[in-house]
Amino acid sequence: MAHLPWNNPDNIISPEVEKFTRRVIDFILVLIFLIGGPGNVINMAVFYRQGLQDRINVCLFALALGDELYLLVMMCHMAEQVHLQFTSEDRYGPMVMFMTTNYLTGFSGVMYASQILSAIIASERCYCVLRPLKYQTVIRTRTMTVIIVFVYVVVISLYSVVSFRFYIGCVRDPISGAAFKTTIVNEVYEAYEELVDILDGVFFGAGLPGVVMVVVITTTIITVVKLRQVVTWRTETSSSISPREVALTKMLVGTSILFIVCVFPFAVIRVCWLIFPDVNIGRSNHNLFKTSLWWGILLSYINSSLNIVVYYAMGSRYRETFWELFSRNVKKRKRQEARAIRS
């Protein structure tokens, strides 16, 4: 190796800028996790309490579960990154090495499964507004559950194939002689490079995010336009949509807008990686790839963490269940404390 990837003289971005960006975003991600980690657990509890017999509750429960898994997998990496900034010059610690060696990084592909689920939710709300009398009978809750499980299993499996191409190894800086840990492509990737690149670049890079983005944007626009007609003009359709469905639809439109704002820039970044192949790990613009990757992860983290804010701000039924859930736990704890005092 003539030089370390981040010291390649052809890099547009210097290693100092990349390192500074990584450090700042690592700290921000840890702070965001303090909202998203507990927030998704609360979301799952709320939708479980509302009842998983309802198809949309199943979708929202699964979305919260997927977001939580993504946050946990990435936080294993980011928390260690923050620790290494104070203790070592290494870019990768034991946790990341363990996850990479055992191919556990493939579980971060749950982010793409959550994107598909967001498109399903946006489509479901659009159909609810357009066909309020038929939408309940189109797909049963059990069928929707099977679809969600299928999506998660297939997407995570495919993304695991992509994650197999790298391992963490030690390389020596030819100038200083110091040894560093970095990502290195393995023999499997070298043998099937074209196939893996198509899966990573075309499918996960441009195809899947592009299709999902088109579906979410289109269905959200249609939903907003039709919902305005229902609420403002009180047409014949308005008598078919209950106030609860209208409120739920408004809340989910809010989550769709959050999704578009956060995912669209990351989708553009992935397309740019596809157009410019030198922007990738270990190639001439390694630092530009890593810097854009940190920003993309930040956006995906925000999307996976702030749904609870939208739910609480725009969902009256969510707020009711939220406080019922906590008041019940408070009362239960007080009863347990009273029993302990008496005993």
C-alpha cells in the first residue's frame, strides 16, 4: 500500500476535515440517541396498548421496532467512536471489529426496510383518503404483518451480502511506519465485485431509495390535497371518513414530511457515489466518501429518532395513550411502594 486511504493525495477533503466532521457528528448522534432510543420504545408501547388488531398500528409498531434496531446497531459503532477519540488514534475499536468479523453490520440494513415500511404507511393513508369505504377490506392485518416480516427479512439478508465485502485489518503507514486499523476488501468481494457493486450501488444506492422517495412524495401530495377537500369543503367523502382517521392521517403526513426531509438528501448522496466511483472506501476520494457518509448517517438518525415528536405534537389519540401508559405505571409503582411500606 503506497499510502493510507485517508492520506491519498488525490483526496478532495483533507483527513483533518474528515476527522473533525466525524468527531462532531459522533457526539451529535449520541445526543440524538437519548431521544430516539427511549422514544421508539415508548412508540412501541403506545401502539401495542392501542391494539395490534388495527393494521396501521401494526405498521407503526413495526416501524418503531425497525428504527430502534437501526439506532442500536449504529450506536454500538458511534459510542465506541466517541470513546476512541479520547483514548486512541485507532479509527475502529473491538466492538466494530467484532460486528464486522461476525457480519453483524448487515443488521444496519434495517434502515432500508424501515424506508419501505414508510412508503407502505404513506400509501395506506393515501388509499384511506381516496377510498374510505374500501380500504379496511383491501389488506387484512394478518396479511400486512406477513408483508412486513417478509420485507425486513429480505432487505436485511440482501444488505448482509453487501456488508460481507469488508473486514477490519491492520495496515502500516509506509511513511511513518505506524500501524493502523482500516477497512479492507476481502476475497469474496474481489471475486464477485460487479455483482456486489450492483447490489450496493444500484439497488440500495439509487433504486430502492429512489422508488421509496417517489412513492412517499406522490402519495403524501395526493393525501394532503384530498384531505384538504375533505376537511374544508365537506364533500360527500367527508361523511365517510371519521374524525379519528382524519387526525391519524394528519399525523402520518407529518411523519412523511420528516421522512422526505431526512431521506431525500441521503438518497442524493448515494446516487452521487454511484456516478463517481472514485468516491468510496479506499479509493482516491476516501475522505469525501466518509464525510458524506457521516452526514447521511446523521440524517437517517434524525429520521429514526424524531417520530415520537411528530406523534406527540400532531396525534391527540397518541397523547391520550401516552399519558394513560405513564399514569398507569405511576399508579402501579405507588401501589407497590405502599405494599412494601405495610410489609
